[in-house]
Amino acid sequence: MARKIGSRYTANQILGRGSAGTVWLGEGPEGPVAIKLLREDLASDQELVGRFVQERTALLGLEHPNVVSVRDLVVDGNDLALVMDLVRGTDLRTRLDRDRRLAPEAAVAIVADIADGLAAAHAAGVVHRDVKPENVLLDMQGPLGPGGSHPALLTDFGVAKLIDSPRRTRATKIIGTPDYLAPEIVEGLPPRAAVDIYALATVLYELLAGFTPFGGGHPGAVLRRHVTETVAPLPGIPDELWQLLVQCLAKAPASRLRASELGTRLRELLPLVTGMPPLDVDEPDAEPAEDEAPAAEEAAPQGERVRRRGAVPLVPGAKPADSNRDTHTSMRVPAPDELAGGARGTARVPRPAGAPRPGSARHRAVARRRRVALGAAAVVLAAAAGVGAWLATSEDDAGATPQDTNNTAPATP
């Protein structure tokens, strides 16, 4: 059902829903637009509305081919809305849900586009703070790029900052999407441009591997990994691309590249990945609780995968979420002693495609078959050794004299 948004726009059809609000296909004085209508509880927050108006100039002035432009900000009664350019296409999360992972050439080209958009935003003093596949749109009407990739545009600028107002979140809270949060945010430091680089490098890792480097399990476990663990290597990609990923996933913000540098470097690496097929690796499991994993596996129906619980949560009393990619999840800032616990040196290591998951019923069955095979081989070897010894003894007996056989001296006459 159509509804009016302010005096200039009409929202006609819902395109999607998120934790911050609903995106509508709308109509304005200059034609079709996308309208992000924020939740009513956000619109009723007068402090947030004031911040919304303050951000208007910066957001309206952000123009770049790889940024979804904000055309207008509407404050009208209970309506708080961003009016944006309409992109004819899909988001990167939908593409990942369909393909699981992308060929390296397409992945590098898409991330280079987003890096260029971030460079323009950072130059204008705008930090996105929520870079992830859901906020990357692929323009299906644009020209195809390297690896058959469509032009990529970053959307939802300003939403994370608007929602993360002092009144809504105290200094002891974190606002963000756990899989993509930079370590300095987890440690309670203010977000600067480097947090977007970390998040974008996480997206590149996910496009290549099909999973994020520190994700899996309870959000508390994910936060700890960001701070304490190193990224696990991805087999099969050029070393130059891997070193770039490692640099942009550095724990220290100053060690990461700037957005403009990242975009340039990625395009320089495109010839190295041209024609490469998607990587052939499987996602590692989240770590199970030591006292419950075997029992859970045994109790599960045959062939049914057990849903793993991650490491011990950092937030006491919190319940495991169905998805650790929910936008703007509110989490307590972990204390230093909590972040210091549970480190294992490296993050979850990708498994070769087709390999059984450690601890799974299939993994134990393979181990049992291997033990049985080794046992059978040992029996065969032992039997063979016994037969060989018997044959050797028989041959000795056949060629020996009576004296030799009895091992006694002949009797004297």
C-alpha cells in the first residue's frame, strides 16, 4: 500500500527489511528512488533526529560512482527517512547466498570499487562503520567489469552513526555487526576510517573463502577472535594478494592501508588472479564446548549436522543468536581479562574441500576405519612374520645332520 513520505515522496513497494528500518521503492519529483524509512522508535528519539539533521549536509554532499547517493533526508512527524538513488540490482549478500564464493578476479574487482567509494567518503570526513555484503549493491544495468563483475556501490552511509547516539548506547556498549568489527571497536576505542578498511578486508576474505575469517559461534567468541587471533591463510591465492589481506586485517589501525591505496593495489593485482576459479576450501567449525560436543554428536540423528555452540560468550547471560551478521547488534565492551582468555594463536583454519569436520560422526567413523585397517594390517604382518620364521626353521631342519639336530657330540666307541 502506497504511503506519503514528507511532501515530495511516495513509498509504493517494500524492497527489503533490516534491523534499522524498511527500504521502499518510491517516487519523487525526479523519478524512482529508494526510501529507507527508519524504525518508529528511532524516529521518536529527539536526540537522534537532531543528529540526523546535523548529518544532512555531509551525506548530501557525498557523490561518487561507487556510493549510493543520498538525495534527501526527510523528518516528518513519526517518519525519519533517507531518500537515495535507486540501484537496479541485488546486494552482495544475495550473490554470496547463491554462489557461496566468487572467483578471485570478480571478488578483487568488487572490493576495489568499494575501496574507491570509501576513499571519497573518508576524504569528506564520513566513516561508514557498517561495511558488509548486505550494504554493497551490484548494479545489474551497469557495464561488466573484470571477471564478469557488476559495478559495486556502497549504501547505508550514516545509519550506524545515527543509531549509535550517546543516549542509546553508553561507553560500555558496542554497535555493529560482529563478523566485521575492527579490534579497536571491540576494545572500546572510537571508530575512525581504519575500521572501514578492516571490514572491507573481511568482506574480501569472505568473497574468496565463503566465510569470514573470525566468524562462527556466539558473538562474544567472534569479538574475542578479532582481538586475540591471527587470520588463517587461504590456500590457492597469490602471495601478493594474501599479504595485502593480512595488512588490512592488522590489529593496529595505523598498519592498515588507506582506502585509496587499497583500491589502487587491488587493481594492480587483478592480472595475477585473471581466470582463476573459485577457491576449493570448506568452512571450519566453530569451537564446540569440550564437555558437550561428543554427547551432542552421538545424540543427533544419523546424517543430521549438529549446530555448534561457539566459545564461551563474553557477555554473561546472552543467548546465542541465529545469525552473527545481524546489523547493529548491541554488545558489551569486553574487559581486558575477558579478551585475554581463550586465545589460540590462529583463527579457525579452512579445511580442504570434502574433508570431514573434526569431531563429527563422519570424522570419527573415518578414524575408526583407519584404526581397523591398521589393526588388520598389523595382524597380516604378524602372521606373515610367523610364517616366514616357520619356513626358515623348516629349511634349517631339512638340511641338518642328526648330530646337529640333537646338538650333542657323537658317542665314542
